[in-house]
Amino acid sequence: MPLTANMNPFITCAVTGSGGTQDRSPHVPRSPEQIAASALDAARAGAAVVHCHVREPDTGKPSRRVELYREVAERIRDSDTDVVLNFTAGMGGDLVFGDVENPLPLNEAGTDMAGATERVAHVAECLPEICTLDCGTMNFAEADYVMTNTPGMLRAMGQMMTDLGVRPEIEVFETGHLWFAKQLVEEGIIQDPVMIQMCMGIPWGAPDDLNTFMSMVNNTPAGWTFSAFSIGRNEMPYAAAAVLAGGNVRVGLEDNLWLKKGELATNAQLVEKAATIVTNMGATLMTPAEVREKLQLQKRAPVAK
């Protein structure tokens, strides 16, 4: 099919993620203050959306603590820099088995399983404009770790997000996840305008070759809004590929730590580089206000304690 480029894309910055990168770069933010500051720097560099996880401030380990999310939300909202707030809801689905001869009992140190209400608790309290919904189960890079999102869990979480008035960003790591996303829309759990994020190159989901990417693009219903990213060295090529394919862009330290060989990046530098690539292609970046209008987002203050 002929490509129809998106010449008015938005950039999302994935600020910190939940991977074990906190000790691999001094630029990976840990505390709510650092995460908010890095998100705002990214916004000033051209990101219309900031996608945030939180970490334990002392150790940098990924966290689900609601009070950390609240502080991030308040710091961003209290600033004079406008940006669309996007929180993860992917935590709480981590299943780590024992060794291959004794898969049970589970590895308690790595397993983090929570119910639907608990997984969405920070979304209900902080009311970001967008939150993510990882649309399926997948073997992840580690040997015995499974990212677990059952159909029942996804239906429950998706309905909670819709009832809260928070736009789900459906994360698709392979084609089956896209298939189930269509089912959630058909059932009315996810409502228009539908927003998806294509997560490419993450072991062991969809590889980031362009044939696989375009098969996902070609199976995305007309009228849906999509973004795409790849990790590591292919982060910037995918900024161009996503726009050429009709989508939007995601970059950030969740996906890649390097600006170039031997030089660690900040979030703002990654956004600036992606913005340069797509604007040199002739594109004009969307503002946060334009993203809110396109995706019918509600910018709200957190629920009172």
C-alpha cells in the first residue's frame, strides 16, 4: 500500500521506565522531583506528551506507590510548562517462575502481581489525561519472566480507565495484542478516539524490522491514532519510520540511553534529536493543546486526598 506520511505528528517522551537502567546512566531520573524535572525539560524540547513511571528515590527500583505518582503529577501540573500527562498502568503484572525443573514456587523477589483495582489506583487518584494498557501477555527478555495481562484483567482495567475519563493508550507488543485491542473496542470497553502504541524490538515481542512494523500498521483500523518506537540504536530511525507510516513518535530514556556512540543522553536531548529528524522531513509538531483536542483528553487536577 502507498504510504501516507503524518506531517503533523506529536512526540511522546518515555521518561524513565521500569527497567534496570537506573545505574547505567546518571541521567535516568529516580525521585519524583527528578522525574518531573526531566519530563518538563522534554516538554520544553518539543514533547507534547510525557509517559511516566515512578521509582523508589533511594534505590531507583521501579515502584507502584501512589504517593510517588501524585508528587510527579503535582509537580508537572504546578509548572508553567504545558504537557499532556501519561502514566503507566503496566506495573503489577510481573510473573517470575522458578527454574526450568521447578517452576513453582514462583520467584518472590521478582514477582509482582496485583488486582485490577490496585493496578489502576494511581490513575484513579491522579487522573492523568492518558494511561497505558499493555494489551496482552508476553515472554519478556529475562529467562523466566512473563508480562501477564489476561483478557479478564484487561477488560476490567480498560473499563476502569474509561469510567474514569482517562484515555487508554493501548500498548501492542505483537500482532495478537493488536487483535485483542480491536476486541476491546468492539465490546465498547475502549471508546473512540482509539490510541495505540506499537512497541517494536522488545524481546520477545514484535521484531523491529520494517516488514513486521508495516504489517502492524496495515492491520490498524482507519481512524485510530498510533505511535511507534523501537529501542536502543533503532530509536531514531523509528522516529522517521513512524511518521512516514502515518503515525506519531516516541523517544526517551525508557527505550534508549544513548545520544550517540559513547555519549549518554538526557530526555531533552533525545526529544530534540527526534524533533530535528521529523521537522527536517517537513513535519510540524503538534502542541499539547492540539493533542488534547485530537484525542479528546481531559486535563484535570488530582482527586483530593
